[in-house]
Amino acid sequence: MRKIFIIVFLLLAQIAKSQNQLSIPDTLSGTSFDLTVHQDSVQFYPGSITHTYGINGNSYGGPTLIINKGDNISLNVHNNMGDTTTMHWHGLHVAPKNDGGPYSMVMSGMSWNPRFIVRNSAATYWYHPHMMAKTAEQAIKGDIGLIIVRDNAEAVLNLPRHYGVDDFPIIVQSVELNASNQFMPKGMVDSILFVNGTTSPYVSMPSQVVRMRLLNASGERTMNFGCTANKSFYVIGNDDGLLPAPVPAIRIRLSPGERAEVLVDLTGMSGQTIYLKSYASELPTGIQGGPTMVMPAGSPPMNSPLNGIDFNILQINVGAQTATPVTSVPAVLITDTAYLEGSAHTTRTINMTADSLMVMDGPFYFNDSLFNMMRVDYHIPLGNTEIWKLTNQTMVAHPFHIHDVYFYILDRDGNAPPAVERGKKDVVLVQPNETVRFITRFEDFADTTTPYMYHCHILMHEDDGMMGQFVVEKQSNGLPVVNQGNDQLILYPNPVKGLLTIQQRGTSSGHAQVHIYNMLGQCVYKTEHLDRHCQINTAGWSKGVYNLVYTNEGQRLSRNFIVN
């Protein structure tokens, strides 16, 4: 016991001692973006190097994308990571084919080119992989980055917006490394903190009003952010937009996937040092990051030394003011009108369940079911306004995230949400035995072939199947309209039980290579043919969703199909 105490004490002392200057991710702006994901490594600690994923030459993590509402943007994701992946634009309102969910697989050595108009309001979003059963492994190893959306309403406000000078990206992760310094995807003994991929970080901030864009990118740990000595700050925005007015606070609780923008007034503090902390001692049992829960015999440990204690995240050294400082906090921000409860067309109920109340590490379910790519959980009419009622019947809190849309929280157990949770959200933490209701609206995009996801944003829960999917459908005489499209590559029938026909449109030569992958990214079939028309016999294949990659004259086309 004494040896364990000494190890924990030394670990916490190491965390408290800030030694490394905070890395500020570089930025990309404009309307066309290239993101190359690659294998890399970092010497985080003595001994073995840690294998990582980097983007655009960074050894861990990727650049911050700065985009403008209304712009038509193009993104080129190049996969040099040696594994199949996807790239999800977390929080962005885009068509399902551009969303980067598990259906949009990018094979190793290939590229993906989503294009869309930016429809979101000014806020902080992020990008990360969404590969079936591999999201935790790939995201924790560094395949992540921030997205900053700007718009006209935010531009006229007197807010800090000089990136890295008075406007700081703060990507916080808690991770677990094994004895060989390699990432553990489940990370249940996550005792190591990263901020922007930096261990034991410090940063200099000017003695004026500064803006921190907080993202909890941890695999499972909730952070209860606050500053030294309960110094107050102002919450000006959450997941998907600014709040109507700044909300004074001394804490902001963010579960995995959640973001918040805060203003901290450092005026007159030049030469002082404060800390951005997590006051985890204030979190209740059941929220991962709060006090360690008693685990059933045979379960993996969840006894991180960070559980239930207050700890430093980032050392802030206050320096001189900039030439054009912001020295006051605006009284008002934007006009934002929430959807009215009476406008809802329907209410959907989702129960979060487990095999028993003693289950602490999963699997966890939505309505007693694990994710099944062959099952569409909800068919939602385009234009619907809906209330989603989430009830957590497990002993573990779950951050619920929905793709495509933002929502407004109506209530928690019948009580109005706190002021910092009002406004546009896309992740909400649902505590054990709690019911949360939110209202949302499904607009702009309908596609009957590619679903959107909803899932727990604790990454190991998501990877283990705590996920569902929905399609948004146009309505014609009460029936859904199927989008036929005008694709260069045609697969039929789809779904298929026997012969799958592949037909390429156009004037290119017929010589092509065909590779077919399952949803784990494993190649299950490959062939070459000399005609733009061929057939593959899928009889005896396992039921499920497959991805076909068709290569002809240097052009690569990718389509999904279902085997029944």
C-alpha cells in the first residue's frame, strides 16, 4: 500500500509540475483543405517512443480549420495511417454522405473528398475518426483537430479572436499508456493528461480578457473545469453557438465531446500564475472522473489516481497586455430563439440500459439493443421537430451525441437546465437514473441510403455498440422519396442476396480493380475485370454492410452495399 501511495504521489507531483510549453495547433483557412493522416511517434516519457497519428506533418493531432458560415468548402482527407478510417466533422450540419460516419470509410492509401456549404453558426467544433470499433484507438492516438466557424453575428462583437494570442484552443485529453508507453484504447486507468498533445503544459496569456475554447476530447473522463481559487469566468458559448449573454460561472462541466467557450478576465494580473483545473472532487459517483466506483469481481479496474480529486490541467503565466487588448466582457451576445416544445411533431424515447445494474464497463445499450448496421432505428420525416427523451437506467453517466442536428435541452428530471447548458448543443451528459429531454429539428438534408448516427461519446462504449442510426426522408404523399442520384458507379440489386452487378458509366476503359471491405476495414474480396460491367456472387457471405472500391485509370470510386 505504501508503494502504491508513493507512485500516486509522484505521478500527481509530475502532473502539477508544468514543464512543457503548450503547443498551439497551426491553422488552415480558406475554402479548400487538405488533411493527410499519417503514422508518427512522440517521446512523451523516457523509454519506448509512443506510436501516434499525426495530420499534415504534426506528430500528434492536426491543424485547426477556420471556416466561415456560408462558404462552400472542399476537404481532401488522405489516409496514410496504414489502417482504414473515416473523418467525422463533429457538430457540423452536413448531408450524411459528407458526415464522415462509419459508412464513409477511407481505405489506407486512398482519399475522401466531402464538399458542403457551411451552415453552422460561429462556435468551436472538431474533427475525429468514426471507424467501426476503432474510434477510440484512432482518436486517442492523435487523429483529431479543432474547427472554428466564424460568422457575421460573432464578428461584430468585441471578443478576443487573435488565435494563439488572446484566443486559445484548449483540447484536453486523459489517456492511459501501458508499460511500453503505448496508448490503451479503453483507457480506464487514464492518469496522463494532454492539452493540445502536450504533457505538463504551461502557456503565457496577456493580462486582459482572454478566450479559451475548451474541448473535452477524452475517451471517457468528464472534466469539471475551473480556475485557481474559484476565480470566476464567463461562459459565452457551448457546443454549437454563442449564448444570448455571457453567463458568470466558477465551473463548467464538460463530458467527452462537449465544448465551451469561456472568457477569463486577467486584467491587472501580469506576473501572476493561475491554473486551469478540473474540480473532480465535486463530481458525483457514476460520472467517470468522479469518485472511483466499486467494481464487480472480475471487471477491469477503473481506479485512476485522478478519480474524484482536484488536479491541475494547464499552468497559465500572465504576461503583458497586447497592443489592442479586450478589457471588458460584452453584456449581450446574440439573439437565439429555442424551438418551442409545442411545435414538436413527435417524442422519441431512448432508454440507456445494461445487462444488470452491476455492469460498469459495458456493454451498454440503447433500448436494449446494440448497434446493427442492418437496422435503421428511426425513419425521420424531413422538417420534423422532435423531442427526444433520454433515460439512463445504468450506474454510469453517458454523454449522448447526435449527428446532423443541434438541440436545446428542455429539462433534466423536469427541471430547467442551468444557464450554461442553454443554447445549441449536440452532446448532453445523462447521469444514472436521470431523464433528459431535448428538442431538435431535422432540416435541409434527406437521404434514404446513408444514415446518421447517435451514440454515447465515451469512445469505448461507442466502439462496443452503444450507437444507433436514423435516416431523414423527404415525404411525397406520405411516402419516403428515395434519392436515386446520377453516380458513375452503379451497384444493383442493393441489398443483394446472390449476384451483385457492377456497372461503370462513362467512356473510360473497362480494365479495373475491385476490392470489397467489411465494416472493420478488412478486405474480403478482390478481382480484376476487363469490362465496365461485371458480377460478383455474394452467396454465402455474412449479412452486413460492405464497401466496394472500384479503381479504373487512376480514378477510385467507392460505394456501400448490403448483403442480406
